[in-house]
Amino acid sequence: MSTRHRLIDNTIALIRRGVGSASVSEILELSGVARRTLCLNFPDGKPALVAVCR
């Protein structure tokens, strides 16, 4: 599974409890990636990641 897909899958799992309760730190920890990786895959950060998950 690609890093991008891992970020998306883990974000979906976390936002089931609510978008506001899914912090970027939690997403990164669960996905096992660095903050830079999130920025490279989703330059607009959490809003862009969440938009893909909806």
C-alpha cells in the first residue's frame, strides 16, 4: 500500500469519530509517516486530506 493510501485509510478510520477529533499528530502516528510526508502528498495539509476522504 502506498503512503498516500495509508494516510487516507487511517484518516478515514479516525474521522469516523469526528473530523475535529482527528489531529494531524494522530494521523501521522497511526500511519507511521513524518509530517513532511503528509505535506508532500497533501500540500494543503489536513483539509486536503480530509477532502479526499469524504
